[in-house]
Amino acid sequence: MTKIHIDKEARVVITGAGGFIGGHMVRSLRDKGVRHIRAVDRKPFDEWYQTLDDVENLHLDLASLDSCKVAARRADYIFNLAADMGGMGFIEVNKGLCMLSVLTSTHMLVAARDAGVERFFYSSSACVYNASKQTDPVNTGLAEEDAYPAMPEDGYGWEKLFSERMARHFAEDFGLETRVARYHNVYGPWGTYDGGREKAPAAICRKVIEAKRSGNHEIEIWGDGEQTRSFMYIDDCIHGTLALMQSDVREPVNIGSDELVSINQLVSLVEDIAGVTLRRRYNLDAPKGVRGRNSDNSKIKDVLNWAPSIRLRDGLERTYTWIDEQMRSEKPAARAVFAA
């Protein structure tokens, strides 16, 4: 595994820190001994998934350039993880809202440039890839060059691709060292599992738990269940992000698992973890996205000598256990404040 060298005295900013990936990034850097962490999100503090009381927590709407300048003040490194996003059920019906994230992406780049930030990380998405290359469930993997000619996911994917280009041009024109990762379906504990923004692994865990507890052993699956994806556990996401940030790689890189599964197979894995078998009801009118999407990890193996490797079964067991605990709790820990 690529060894991560952390400058413990660096001033690090994480935007979107109240979200799923951002919360894990704050905790990981804090646990690695980084002393000066600024966590920023527009959500009220009591809605953050994880809140650490020994870091600087700021409630700012980063769509505003003035707020971005406050966030970037005296920063050495910025991890821009802030975006309006969710699973397919969210992004297919909120295209305009997803596109508005371009304000945050652009203003954070401007603020980083003006603050003299040493390095800037932008979290892009596999949704930037050309849709014509994702029509077959047997997807051997999307390589980085498959983003062009451009035909990304409408709304969310276009914003991500545009912001990638902004990061590139800020590097070319202003000398800002930028790093871009294309995340593939990140999942794990301390994230959204209900409410409409959840992604497939969390949604299926929740549905299986609900069916098991209610005794109504039936589950609704969006589409015919034969659409395929790869899913990356959060620990791999954080490690890959930190490794990319410290690297000399200036082009976008996939950070995602290449363990391709169908949605039907994903449901079977969760059923096995839960010890239950459910009747499957297919909703062919529900949002289902592209037919097949997988990560080609050739480039990340070449440039970082590493690739995500946590097995889907192992990550799902941890995720299922956590969601089950939250659903049993009257006050979910996902809204708790953690002491140092």
C-alpha cells in the first residue's frame, strides 16, 4: 500500500466536512496527527454526519466567494469535497441544483489562488464519463480518457466535468497545484441511508433491514437489477485521496473499486449478511442511471502503485451493521458530536 506522509503542521481545509466523505476525511487527518484542520460546511452543525470538537468548525455557504475566502484563509492544503449530490434518485430530478455546485467549485479555486494555497484537491465523479461507453452491463472499466468526447451525466456530471477543467486551467494559468479524483460510488458508515439522497449500498441495506424487521419479506429494486456498478468503501476512498494529493499526478485519476457487480448481486450480498431471503419487486420506472459502469484502475496502479482493494462483502458487512445500529437507536449517532 502507498505510504502516506502527512505534514502534521500544515493548515488543512476540508469543505463539505459535514457530509459523508468530508466527515471521514476530517477524522482521518485528525487521527493522523494533523494539528490545524478547518472543517467547513453550509449545513447547521447539528446536521453534520461527524463533528469533532478539537478542529475548527465553520458554518459557511461556499456558493459565496466571500465565504470561500474565509475558508481558504492561511490554508496550505484544501480538499474541496463540497457539492449538492446524492444517489440516482436525487441527481436525476435535481439537475439544476447539482449544477449550482459550480459556484462553490469556482469560488474555492479563486479563493485558493488568492490565498497562495500550496495544493488544491477537487472531488470529481465517474458521472463525467461518456454515456455511450456505459450501455452494456458487462463494462470492462472506464479509463480516464473515456470522459471525452464529452457526454456526461446530465446536470451533476456536467458540473463535475466543467469543474475539472477549471482546476486544470487554474493550474496552467495561475500555477495552482491541483489534483482531481474521479470517485466511483463511495459507501460506508456515517453517511446517508434514507431521505432520498442515499446511494445503492446504503439504500439496499436499509430496505433489507426494514423488510427483515417488519416480516414483509419483499424488496423493491429500481430497474431490472441487471445494471452494473462498482462500489468503493470509504477507507479506500480516503487513502487514495491522500495518496493522490501528495503525488505529482496533475491529470484526473479514477479512485474506485473494479469489483463489478449487478444490483441483483448487491441485493444478494446484503441478504446473505442479514440472513434473510426477500421477494424482489422490480420498479422499471424508477431512476436507474447508465446500464454498466466500472473503474479501470490501470492508471492509478501505474502512478500511485496502489488501487482500492477492500472487498465489497467486507465493506457491506460494516455498513450494514452501522445502519442497523442507527435504525435501532432513538437518537442516531450520525448526528452526534465527538470529543477528542
